[in-house]
Amino acid sequence: MTGGIYRPEEDGAILSLVNVYKTFPVRKSFFSTENLRVRAVDGVSLTVPPGKTLGLVGESGCGKTTLARLAIRLLDPDAGAIRFDGKEITRMEGEALRVTRRQMQIVFQDPYSSLNPRMKVSDIVGEGWLVHGLARGKELRERAERLLVRVGLPADAGGKYPHEFSGGQRQRIGIARAIALSPKLVVADEPVSALDVSVQAQILNLLRDLQEEYGMAYLFVSHDLRVIRHVSDDVAVMYLGKLMETGPAAELFHEPLHPYTRSLLSAVPMLGDAPSERIVLSGEIPSPISPPPGCRFHTRCFMAEKVCEEVCPLLRSIAPGRYAACHFV
């Protein structure tokens, strides 16, 4: 089973997003009465298999963080379906959603703002146990201490506050909080982008070790192709609210199909398995408030023709496990 795009026969997927849409209201200016909407996620379908990592990559503003938050119902979709571990959770509410959320957690991008500065670290890590009635008091502190040691922090870290730690250490606290309830899925939203390069490697290795130990699946969001290649089993490439290409990481990096993927990889030539010419994209990314008709990428594409301006290409099967949304692939 290959992740990256939803197929009905993949009943074993831990996460399936089916034709999901999400928009946000925005005004042109403070004095404007015209209500516009940003089309952040525009008909995206994908799957994440159990115990595997799907890397979601794209330029800033493409909608990947919105998609990640939709996946675990931190945001509600405007349309489409979200299935987690075989259950429809799109409109799930109340106690059913609270119980389901034990199995899905998130590691946020910013290790500074994502931790409550007024809470001790043991309380931050153990909050999930407390909410779900799994531990409290001395037992909670002892369990938090063991988990903090597992993620590479000293045993006495639980009695301190977040401001007493470095950025890398704070992200370890965030990871400990995310895995405390032994979830089946962890969304990692740019978890190393705010860290120094040397610390990034440590955190990525920690995440990989924890995945092997706990058997978790990851939806890993990043704009850094090096990080995506290092951690991913499968990759989904996103542009302006839509998926451009999906497939196994090794194949996608060896032979990218979509012109957008090719241009991304050419910007970091050491990622490719063979030398390639630098592809320089012209123009700016169009506004998600009013995206161009046809293919979203045609205004910057070096392969674009008339049909690209008029017809939006579907994400279609090109080869086993490989999908691309391009008329000329």
C-alpha cells in the first residue's frame, strides 16, 4: 500500500482525506465591505498508511499547514470527508471526538509559543493523561519523568518551566507531550524549521526512533526538501491549495514527474540522483483568494500551453504508486 493519494481500496489507511476543501474569509481592506475567501485547501485527497511517514511539501502559503490541521480536526473542513482508523470523523463531536483525539496528536512548529509558560513541564507532558483520566498526582509526575528521559531530557526537567530550556529542548518537550498517549498518528508541522541545523538532525533522529518504537504514522509537513527526503516513505507536493504530485519518496526524488516538483528539486541539486539544469520559475505565486483558472501552476510553468489555462488537470495515475496533475506528464 502506498500513501499519497486516496484510493477506496485502501481500507487499512490510518488517515484518509477525501476531496477536502477549506476556505477562510478575508476583506480587501479595513473599510471594505466586500467579503472574499482564501481557498487554502481545494479538493485534496490523500492517505497515510499505519506506521509510515507521508511528507507534505510545498512553498510557504500553499496550504499544507491548513491541510495538516484539518487532518486531526483542529480545523473543520468546508466539504469532503476525513477518516481516521476506519472511522468517519468529519462531523464527529463531543465525547466521541474527545476519545478519538487520544489517537491523534500534533507537534507544532514553534517550540516557544506552543508550550504554556505558566505550567511546569511535567504538567505539560501529563496533561493528556489528566484529561483522559489515565494518571494524576505522583503517578503522573513519575510517568512524565520517564517519558522526558526517553526523549533525551534530564529526569529533573519535569519540575522546571519552559523558559528554562533551549529551543531544541522545548521541542523535545512538545514531542513528549505528543507521544504521551501512544497515538496512532502524529502530525509534525514544520517541527525543526525553527531550530539550528545541528539540533534539527537530533530531533529528526529522535522522531524516527520513536516511530520505530511506538509504531506511529507521521504526517510530516515541511518546506525543506532535505528534511522531507530524510524522513518520508511517501511524498505529496502541494501548490496553491492543490496536490501536484504524489509517490514513494525514493522514486519522486529520483525522477520527478510534475514540472513544479522538477523546479523545486532543481533548486537543491544535491538532492537529485543525477545532475540537472537549474529551473528558474518566473513571476509570483498567484493569490489564493483568486487563483488562476485551469492548472494552478500554469502562470509560472515552463511547459504551459493553452490547455493549461483552460482545463484543470486531475491528479491521475502515471505509474504504479505515482500520481501527477499535469496534462503533459
